[in-house]
Amino acid sequence: MKPDPSQVTTTLQPSNLILASQSPRRRMLLTNAGYRFVVDSPDETVEQAVPRIQNPADRDVGNVTSYVADVALAKAQFVAGRHSS
């Protein structure tokens, strides 16, 4: 069960935001939204470790969405490990 966003509180300050991506577009979106952040992207081996969708017939929206989420999670976990106290 996901928490209701209106009930979630956080102590995260904008300067505590870490962008685990080399994407210039993501950097621009965060900057334009007024966030302060650091970029700490994992090396390409992290994304390569996520199993790819080999069969084109299996590349439906659900599978692709799942793959993208798996890559994002792998990157976030890798980078978080470098910043945990």
C-alpha cells in the first residue's frame, strides 16, 4: 500500500538531492524547477547488469515499463550505497 502523498513528511532538503543519471534533460528539468542537487551517476555496468528484453515480441508497454523501472532502481541503489552513512 502506497502512502497518501499529502500525509508524507520529509526532512529532505533540496541540497540533499542526488541525481543518479547523466541525462542532460533530467539535469535541466531539476534546475528549471529550482532544485539544488549533485550528479552522481553509476557506471554503465549497473545498467548492463539488468536483464534486457531480448525478444521483440515481448517488448510491450508493461515489459518495457518494468525494465525501465528496474534500471532506475538499480542505479538508485548503487548510488545510494555510496552516500549511506
